[in-house]
Amino acid sequence: MRNVTPPPPRAPRKFPAALAWTGVAALVVVLCVLFPRVLAFVELAARELRYFWWLILLVVLAGYFFFFFGRKKP
């Protein structure tokens, strides 16, 4: 007879995810050093964020509705 027992579950792999986040952070730092005007634009956008937080909230809410309420139920 063939063994049909499923293998025990594995622990989640956290090292590759941490390595990916570290790589993204390093890429952001390198880009900010290479392109200082982009860093200035990001700083300006962060300052303006206090005025346009409601617009970002509406975009996030629309994305939530689009992805979670727009999919077809089985």
C-alpha cells in the first residue's frame, strides 16, 4: 500500500523575506544618494501629505473595495 499521509507542516521561512526587505531598503538608500533631486521631491511630498491624507485614504479604500468586493464568489 502507498502512504497517503501528508507531510508535517514546515515552519515559515523568515530569512528570505528579511533578506528581500533589506535589499529593498538598501536600494532605496542607493537611489537617494545617486539622485538627490528625487529625495527632495519625496521630502516635499511627505510635507504635502498632511493636506492630502484624505485623497490617499480614498484611493486605498477604492482599492480595498475593488479587490475584495469585486471578485466573484465561488
